[in-house]
Amino acid sequence: MKLRENKFKGKLNKLAEKLNKSIDIDKRLVFYDIEGSLAHCKMLFKQNIINEADYKNITEGLIEIKNDLLNGKLKVDESFEDIHSYIEGELTKRKGESGKKIHTARSRNDQVAVDMKMYCKDKNKEIIKLLKNLIENIIIIGQKNLNTIMPGYTHLQIAQPVTFSHYILSYAQMFLRDIKRLKNSYDLMDENPLGSCALSTTTYNIDRFMTSELLNFKKPTENSMDSVSDRDYVIEMSFCIAMIMMHLSRFCEEIILYSSNEFKFIKLSDEFTTGSSIMPQKKNPDMAELIRGKSARCYGNLISLLTMMKALPMTYAKDMQEDKEILFDSIDTAQISIEVFSSMISSMQINKERMKENALEGFINATDLADYLVKKNMPFRDAYRIVGEIVHDAMEKNLKLNDIKLSDYKKYSKLFDEDLYSAIDLNNIVEQRKVYGSPQKDFVKIQIDNLKNEVKNI
Ligand code: ARG
């Protein structure tokens, strides 16, 4: 079915035809298009808009097309403008007059919207599943490292000791929010636009509640004009993905840093590193770098979609055809990135000794030394100043806080006593933080239990 058959005398310019076409991209929607048509056809029959013979022919034709595509007997003919005109054309080729009736009380405008919503809903669920798996993998690593001391950083400067468990679980929290964001957007997109037709519904007595049920939507959309011009759900998917990629990218940045010779906190498995063509010693964290790099295109995709929509008058405009290539790219990128990342961290080795060693550097226990004085009733600001002096002097003498003798400590304050050394011991520092949400292991265990529960109930 070539859509220009009657009213246009001249043929479409060759290049214009190329620009106009979207089938090479939207053929991905083919099974959603068939599913939508099957539901539409069933509804047309129930409402006495088409007769039983047409209903049977159309249904049979669509199922045949679906099966032929699935078993490779049929290939999408890319000479058509888009997937919608192709399916209608193929149906008409097979079922003649009946096939020509499928587009009764429908427009490509509501057709493309319903196809895209069904596609987004499925992908939304798939991405949630991948994120769940990622969180589960993080939890496994977390459980093995409840006592693994590592330096915590601010400004990438050594700050206070934490555990590797608490550190890595911080990402699980981000991914859990990403899941919730996806679920929220799923909920918003779960309304069926089919039956809105071009923009103002139709004079046929269609039943939009029936197609909603058949296509597994919560309900029909409320406003036909909104239905054919809304692309919020595409943008939201793209935003959710941009956020996931941002989280992955930060994580990747740390994987890259922590696997470097300078840190040596972790070692990536050979499966996820590559060599250099010239430097025989190299083991490069390419996967982490690529995922970090790919976050950029996902941000770009989000901005492209927002910009594409920003000045479109109601209702449909062909600009919207551009949404697919952009969204598909974000979805593909997110899916492979999450999956690769998940396996990459599950197979990495964690160098506990090195992390502990590193944590001893940089006066990581200075805050706790000040708190020691505060607990002996010194105002915090005074304690802060005194410890500042101690750190300054220790730096000059190349000493760590643990190396300074008690007699020397006493020169700074009489409040110092033998127990100061246990107060600034790294294990104790973490152990004493008995606060909800802290790196202390009992609280990390609570964190893990809560995470597991949340993930289970998603
Ligand atoms: N290929 C089109 C798209 O993806 C389908 C809708 C076409 N509608 C129209 N009125 N030209 O947006």
C-alpha cells in the first residue's frame, strides 16, 4: 500500500523519499504493530464495524505475517515508507478487500503512539530486570566486604575510613532509585492512545476500553489530541536511561581509577580488559571507559528529544518520527552497558590489604582524634584547631597519627591519654559509628536487608 497512490500526480522526489522513510528504523516495532492491529480488528468486529468474514481474514492474515516473519519466511520490505504501511500492504496483498479494512477508524498517528508505548513498556521492564540483577551482584560483593576497610574520599582526597561494602552499596542505592524512576514512568505511560485516530477520534462507535484491555493498558488516554502528540513517555525513558548511565559512568570512573597502578584497589578480570597494540604490559579497562563514554550519547539523545519536541504545535508533526532512532539507541546502549558492567564487577578481584594500607595514609583518622578530645569535654572548634596543629607537625616529621608518642600528644593537650590510640584505630573508627546509614557492619547489614526486600518486591 503506497500512501500517495491517488491524489498525487507527481512522484515523490527520490531524495525526499529517502528522507521521509523510517522503515529501516521502525521495523523494530513490527510485532507491536501486528499486536495493535489484531486488537483493533477484534474491536471493530465486536462493535459491528467490520463483519465476521473480514475479522477472520484480517486476523488470520496478521497471524500468518507474524509467523512468517518469526520463522524467516518473510522479510520486511523496506521499500515501504514505514512499518505501519508495510504491514497494511502485506495484509492487503494476502487478504485483498478485507486487508483494506484494517485502517478503518484508525490513523498512523494513534498507531505509532500505541506501538511505541507498548515497546517502551516492555523495554522499561527489561531494564528494571537488568538493574535488579546488577543490584543483586552488588549485594553479593557487599556481603563479602563488611569488614574491608577502605579510604573514603571527598574531593578525591582521603577523608574518613569506610568499608568497601558500604562504598559499593552506595551505588546499589542509586540503581534502586533508577528502578523506582522507571516504574513511575511506566505507570504514567500505561494509557492507551489507540482510537484517538488522527487527532479527534472518529464517528465510528469504537470501544477504546476493549483495546486497552486487549493490549494490557490500564485505561484509554483521556484526550485524543494529547494522545497523538504526547511523547513524554519517550523522553522520560530517555531521561531514566541518562540517569542510569550517569550512575554507571561514575562507577566506571572509579573502576578505572581503582584498577590503576596508583590505587591497585581492584583487579579486573581478563574478560573485561584489553591489551595495547604496542605496550605489552598493558591491561586497559576499555569496557569501563566505553560505558563512561556512552553516557555522553545518552545525554545527547535526551537533549535531542527535548529539542525535537519543544516547539511542536498540536498535534502530530513528522518531526516526531525522529524519536525512534534516538530512543532505540539509548535503550540498546543502556541494556548492553548494564549487562556488561554487572558481569565486570562480579568478576573483579578486591585487594583488601592495599585498601587498608592506603586508608592509613592522609591522616584519615584526624576527625576521630578531634572527636576524642570533644568526648573529653573540649569544644569541637578547639579540638579541631589542636588536631590541625598535630597534623601539621606530623607532616613535617613524616609521622602518622598512630606513630606519635603519648608524651608528645600531651604537649598539645592534657586530655590525651593511652586510649587515644584505640580511638583512632581504623577498625574502631568504623565500628564506633553506630548510626543508621553508617558503614558500621550491623547497619550495613540492615541496609542490605532493606535493599533485598525492596528488590524482591519490585
Ligand atoms: N512513521 C510515522 C512516525 O513514526 C508514523 C506516523 C505518520 N503519520 C503521519 N501523519 N504522517 O511518526
